[in-house]
Amino acid sequence: MSTVETPVAPSDDAPPLSQLRRLAAFATSQQAILFLVLVAVMCFFDFQNARFFGTSEFGNLIVDFSTAILIAVAEMYVITSGGIDLSVGSTIAFSGVIGAYAMQFLENHHFGEFGSLLVGTIACAGVGALVGLINALLITKARLVPFVATLVTLSMGEGLALVFSKGGTVGYDPGAAVWSATGFWVFTWLSVIVLVITAISGIVLHFTRYGRYNFAIGSNPFAARAAGINVNLHVASVYVLSGVLAGLNGMIWYFQSSGGAPQNGIGLELEAIAAVVIGGVSLTGGVGRFSGIILGVAILTVVHDGLTFINVATTWNEVVVAAFIALAAVLQSLGSGARKRT
């Protein structure tokens, strides 16, 4: 006579297997690893110099983070949509020079400090939007690949910044630098504005239809088009958004350097791409988390400032950044391999 065994109910004290799997997945995720790397890097520099966690130095970290994060946000939007924007660095320089000329003209005509800064900010954003629109037309209408199209505008922006500025600083404004240093605790008012813009950008990317369209186009533009998404229009808007964020960054550089200069922001596109890659965003598009680029920018900021703080030659910065990019690429490769096996 056969008997039927009743399965033993799991103990209430033992966590469900699915929760353990989720916990293990989080512990081995790239974001968790990046957070541990960030903590380790900060502890290393604090061990080298106990003043690294001082209020003034932490404030400098926040300022430098604010300078870099908007460009990383711009690059993330573009890369997750399946493209790339090499023109953001030169857009910072060009927009900053044009904005400085606009503010200089208004101040010379007694327009007032606040009004001049407001118009200058709008001018910088407008120049960035124009560069982004040119990128969009080259990509969606002229059918150039994003790398080539944005390489064109990179060279154009650098050249125009030099031509308009005649190689020098435009609109020296020490009052702007003084204002940019005011705020509360370790936060300047300028960094607060940047962090608010960053938070809004993250919410839009992950919690709105626009963001979902962005990831869908980056994953498979043909399927996105078949689903009724206007791919060309969306891609154009992403490049315009990237230009606007770069233009606003040109205004940030104006505040910090007391004027617009043709060298401001040059080369930052590589830093932004590095932060995006370190943050786990796939260069093939369609994959990425906003928390990842925040950690990526934070790591690069701490490394740059930390090496300077302990008197290491700045030439080592590029070597360290390359090492982090290699580490991020390996993590991405291991992650994609594990997903394929499952």
C-alpha cells in the first residue's frame, strides 16, 4: 500500500529563495560593486591624508562633481538611445564664449547683474540647442553615423570658440565667481541647481514615456519604429537635449573661471563617456541605470581630486581613468555572459 508524503512547509524563519536570489543579484550588481569601489577609493585617499574628508575638500568634490555630472547625463541620454555625442566638450567652450559676449554687452549697457546672468544662461542653452540641432539634422537627414556627425560639430565648436574669443578669455567677471562660491554647508547654490537638474533628468529617463522610448530605440530602433515611435524625432530631441545640457555647462564654466574661454570643457566628452561606461551603460544602447553614472562620475571626481590632493602628478589621471574603464568593460562582459548562460 503506497503512502503519499506531505511536503514540509518551509520555516517562517528562513527567507524565501527568491529573496535570497534578489539579494545575491544586488550584491553582485555593477552598482553595488561601484559603490564599494567608491568607498574604497575615498578611504584610500583619507588614509593618505586625513584632511581629505575635511569640509572644504568635500565642498570642492561637490563642485567638481557638479561640473561633470550634466555632461555625463547628456551622454547617457544619447548613448542609451543608440548614439554618441563627441561634441559636448567643444559645445561648452563655444556656448561659454557666446554667453560671455552677451553678458558683457548687457553689463556695458547697465542691464544689471542678475538680468545679464539670466540672459547669458539662456544664450548658452540656445547655442547648445543649435549645436544639438545640427547634430540631429546630420544624423536623421544627412544619414551620417553619430560618431562622424558629432566629430564634425566637435571640430566646428572648437574652431568657432577660438575665432570668436581670439584665443583669450571673454568677459572677465569676478563677481560671478564669488556668487558661485556662496551657498550653505558643502553645497554652493550653483551645485544645488545642477543637482536638481540632474534629479529631474533621472526621473524623466526612468519614469516617463520619453525615457522608455529612449531605451526602446537604443535596444532595437526597427522594433521601436514598428511600435509607432517616431524614431527620428526622438533621436533629434535627444541630441538637442544633449546640446542644451552642454550649453548650461558652459555657463557653469563661466561662473567658475570668471569668463568664457575657448579651452573650457575641451576634452570633457571623453571624461563623460568614461563615466557612462564605468557606470554600466552599454555603448551599444538600450541598457543603463542613472545611479550607475552618478557613481561613475563620483569615482572619477574623487580620483582626480584625490590624486591632486596627495600631490600625485595629474598625468596619472588618464592612466587611472583607463584602468577604471577597463574594469567596467570587464564587469559588463561578465554580466552579459552570465545573462546569456541563464
